[in-house]
Amino acid sequence: MESGEVKNGEVKNGEVKNGEVKNGEVVEEVKNGQVVEEVKNGQVVEEVGEEVVEEVVEEVGEEVGEEVVEEVGEVNEKVKNGEVGNDESDVSDDVSKDPSVEDSSDEEMSEDEVSEDESHLVGNVNVNDIIEIISDNEPETLTKIFNVMAENRCLKYYPLITPYHNIEKLIDILLDVNYEYENTWCVHYHAKFICKLFYEGLIPVANKQKIRYMKDLKIRMYREYLLIPKIHFIRSCMHPSEIHISKKVKKKCKQFYITINKDFDGVVNGIIEKHGQNWLYPFIQKEFKKIFEKKVKYKNVQMHSIELWHENELVAGELGNTVGSVYTSLTGFQRKNSAGTIQLCALAKLLEFQNFQLWDLGMLLPYKKEIGSKEIPMKEFFDKHRKFKYIDAEFKVPFMDKLNCAVLIRGIDPSDPTIQLTQPNPT
């Protein structure tokens, strides 16, 4: 194959384009669901796909990196120049239900395999420099970035974030240009990097992207994992003391107990039971659990599970994280009517008792507004987050490992015998 260029999902001059391989080897087109194959000059190419990309990378060399820099850097240049476009397309969770689609995404590198020299991060938001670092340290990641962008053109509108970025400075640039979307994107998803995203106030959700390639003259697919860290143009948050507690909640709360960090797996299972995997795919569950179990640590970032119990049954719960005196709710579930609201109200009182200053609830939804959450603009949110993340607060159930919600919500004495009869025994 002659050297050529890689741009916009095409390989030219020894060309791969829209399922075709030219220059006297194989021309293959997919028409009306049928494969039309022409063999020229007596030569047949057996596999076209990742092997082609690898061959082009090997033969074309630096041109690949230059073109990827051009593609990935386009949104970065728009952001710097205040020219962010008006395309409102969202990142699609483009996952086929076809059982023939192979889930052959490579295992993510361990933290030790990812170069995270903090010297790279001093003011580093220049995509050219970052791509050069990735090219030197993680060439396979550069291929991944290229493949994902070739399949999902929406990503051109969102900033790429990597472990080599100064994330705080990148957020400042987005604030300066009044960035109007809620998404950024990453191909890295290891636990330490997720902690860094939490520390800067981003909410990372998981995504899978289909990547098409050809093998044995058939179009095949595999799924690539992504993170879509949410920045939210408008954020839903509140001080815990601003919680609105209804009469219904006050009446029912005595039937329930709250625990912290007692059943992480049970909460994850409850969320999937209620919502499906949605964005909580197994690969991000695995990384969240590393943070929860403190196998991976970064500054004062911690992962938590909150459980609500009724007669020894887990009836509601959520996953969240703390950074200093900021608590962020990530995702939750309920199995019993009103249990979710009671869990949120008890959690608010718990946060207030322990001097948390900011409760981040992410996207504003009607049920959040009902309990007192407010809409605040992105800049105000990050100002608050950057202030309160440096003020530590302890996050645990006071007095005991488990507590009747009426103690928190109604101020009942925890020694009251009427609330000791149905103490749960979470495992």
C-alpha cells in the first residue's frame, strides 16, 4: 500500500472509503443489503478494518497524527476563538442490539500503564501537544480516538479530555466562551482519571460507540468504550438546609432506616434493575468500585453508596461522590412508593448535620425541584465547587451505623424505643 493520508474516516492513495478498497486489490460495495465484490489483477485482500488502519499508521507515519490533531483540534480552536457552533446533536449511545455485533473492545490500561506525569498538566490544554504526548506514550489510544471520531461526527463539537489535560484550565476556557453544550468526551476511563473528573466538578457517564470494519469480506462491528463527562450548562444544586420536606414524608419516614457505604453492590443492582444499564455499564461499575473501596485514591475524592431500608429490604438508594464539602448525586433507584423521596430528604439532613456546603444533583428534573433544588448557571456552579472542595467534611451516619430516618427528618431521639423495633441488619 502506498503512503497516503487519513482524514474524516477515509484512507486515500491506497484507498479505503465507504467499504471500498481500491488500487487493484478488492473493490467491495454494499448495495441493497448485498455485497458486490470485484477482484482485480488477481489480488484479494482478506481483511480490511483495524489491519488497514494499522498498516496506514505504519506506512503513513506522522501524517496520521497530524490529521487526527486537525480533527480533534477543531472544537478546541472554536472554543478558544469563541466560535462554538450551534449544532444541538447529542452523543448517541450507538449500540446495536444485533447479536452478531462483537463486543471486542480492548481492556482499558491500568493506572500504571498510563503516563500521568503531572508536569504535563501545567497549563496544558493545547490539543497538538496532548496528541503528541499520546502518540509517544499511548499510540493505540491515538488509533482509538481516530476510530471513534470517524464513526461519530458529533464528537467534533465537544472537547476531548485526557489525563494529560489541565482540566481546570479547560473548564475556564469553556466558561469564557459561554460553552453551550453539556458534553465533553474521553477514551480514557480508568479510576484515577474518573477521580480527577469528579475533583473538577464533572459528572462522567459511560457510553459505547460502534466501530465498523471489514473482515473476511464482511462488514463487522465492535464496541468501543467512552466516557461522556457532563458539564451541564444549567446545574441543579442546593445547600442541604434548603430541602423541602412534605407532610407525607414526615409521616412515613419512621418506617425507614438509612445507611452509608453498607451495600454498594446492592445499590448498583437496584439501579440496573430499575433503569437497565443505561450508562452504568460493567466497565464503569468496576472503576467506581475501585474508588469506593479506596483501591485508587486521588486527593479528597471518595465514592459512596446510600441505602434506604424497610424491614430489612433495600428499597431505595443511590451512588454519589464527595469532594471536600461537596456531595454529588450520580444515580439512584427506588422499589417502594415514596422511598426515593424519603431517601433524598434523609440524605439532605445528613449532609446538613455534617456541614456539607453544596449538594450537586446534576441535571434539573421535576422531582429535584420539588425538594428544593435550584437551577444555577455553569459559572456559578464551578465557583461554588472550587470553593467548597477545599473544605473537608466527614460523611457517615451519626451516632450509629444505621439510623431511623425520623431521627434526621423529624428530630426524634435515636434512643426512642419506638424506632428500635425494626432495626435492619444490612450485610
